[in-house]
Amino acid sequence: MPLFAAACAGLLLAACSQQAPPAADPAAEAAAPVAGGEVNLYTTREPGLIQPLLDAFSEDTGIEVNTVFLKDGLLERLGAEAERSPADVLMTVDTGNLLDVVEAGHTQPVKSPALEAAIPAHLRGGDGQWFTLSLRDRVLYADKDLELDGFAYEDLADPQWKGRVCIRSGQHPYNTSLFAAMIAHNGVEATERWLRGVKANLARKAAGGDRDVARDILAGICDVGIANAYYVGRMKNAEEGSEQRQWGDAIQVIRPVFAGAEDGGTHVNISGAAVARHAPNRDNAVKLMEYLVSDEAQSLYAKANYEYPVKAGVELDPVVAGFGEMKVDPLPLTEIARYRKQASELADKVGFDD
């Protein structure tokens, strides 16, 4: 017992001898960001495009973003990790890729007034499982000297454009999404006829990338083509005299609509995000997504990436603003995505890439 008593006395003496922590410095607390913990992001976006937004978020909130960039294999990784996954936010490009993650059961619903106020209903999941963060409109690149007052996607199959059209592979997700939208608007049979007409009008094999359409217009290989608008922002803002600047200066941009649609509107693909099903930092995940639709972040999307903001009223890059007002096709993205597989099969059926 004496030994036990001595040990207890020693512990009490040590506890009493500890000094109280120094008082906090209010000025120092005001200067430092609030310690907000962390959030784990899995993304297929190019690192250079998303990192400035993540840095700004961390500076504003004190929340550290741990980023895992995955060029491929997002679904496989989430499946392997299952409930042990550290992922909080899942971010992808292309509507289909995002919906694949949702349909595989890797997301959870979010109810956020900030997200719902910023993002139109047809550009987010009705059950809160996914949200659009920026838009990538699929537009017409045309020779700068062509006189065109407007254009419909259906016009690409008009015989007047025979030997004058350039486009990338029909199996690329950007085009599969457009073909799926054509099915949603006009039906399978009409879309098959349209695809055959477009193929008959190609100036070269359907291949390459979107910027190659501008390159080939400059080279006189074709006069028009379909590609994403944000590439034009990159090209026209490139260094004076560079190849890319020459490609950008050779073209004009027109936002097509679907001729058969009552309300019209340009087809868009997206970058978007969802909260992971087993997110260990759910609150911070929602904070990150809400930040990405704030005026500050949407401006970064518009001015650094040349993507179109999903939130109305955000100032655009001058080049993108020069394309004129954009009216987005009001058809819900989930409706378009239903036809992705059929669109891919039609592209193969007509030998679009042959």
C-alpha cells in the first residue's frame, strides 16, 4: 500500500505542476484560417485545370484537399475499396462518366439549398446524387470567312456540306453524348439517317481531337466541324504567332440547336461531382461542392478553363463572351444519357469511324 500511495502522490504532484496554456492571441487567431480538417477528392479532371480552385477553397476555409487524380479506373477503384474508401467527393468530366458512378451505387444524396439555387434542375440529379459544376457546349467551328446566321446540328447531314465536315471519332464520349441527344430529340431511325449523312459529308476520317478541327479548317481540309467551345478559349488566348493561336484565329464559333426541338438549345456536356457513398468527411465534402458553385469558383472556371459557368450571371472570359448568349438544351441530362449505348451502337452500325 505505501508504494501505491507514493505513486498516486507522484501523479497528483505532476498534474498540479503543469502550467495552464497561454491565453490565445486574438490578433493571431483572426489572421489564421479556421482549421477545418480535410476532404478527400477523387477526380478524373486534368490536375492543372482543377488545382487553382482547390487551392482557393483551402485558403478560404482552412480545409485541406487531399487529391487523387485518376485518368482511368475510377469505378474499379471505388468497387475495390467499397466501404473502406476514403473518398469524400467524386469529380468527373462527361455526363455519362458521372452517371456511371451514381448507377454503380458509389454516391449518396445531398440536400443543399446553395447547390440547388446555383444549378438548374435539368443539370443535376433530382435525388441530389450528382451536380453539374461547369458546362462544355458542343459547338460549330466554321471558317471565319463563311457567312452563317445560325446552324442546327441536323444541318451537318445536308448535302451542301459534302466533303466539308471534320469531326473526331464518333465513339469519343463528347460525340456519343451528342448522338444520344439526337436520339432523345429525333428518335433512333432519324438519328441513323443523320449519322449516315454526316459520314457522307466528312472531308477526312473521323479522328483526332477537337482542336484538330480548327487546324484542318486553317489548312483548307474542311470548312466546318463540331467540337467543344472551351478549346477555342485556349486557342484564341494562346501566344501570338503560335500554332494554336493560328488555329483559333482561323475559325468562328456558332452555337447550334436541335432543329426539331420546340425550345431549341445547344447540347452541353459537363464536369460534375457527387458525394461519395462512404464519405468520412461528408460535411467538408458538401462545403467543397458548394464552394465550386460560388461566384468566385465559377469565375475561375470561366476565366482559367474557358468552360461555361453553370451558375447564371458569372462574368465570362472575353473570347467565350464573344460567342454570344448560350441557351442550353433543356432536355434533362439523365434523359440523354439513357441513349448512350444505343448511340455508340449506331456509330458502329453506320461505320462512322471507318
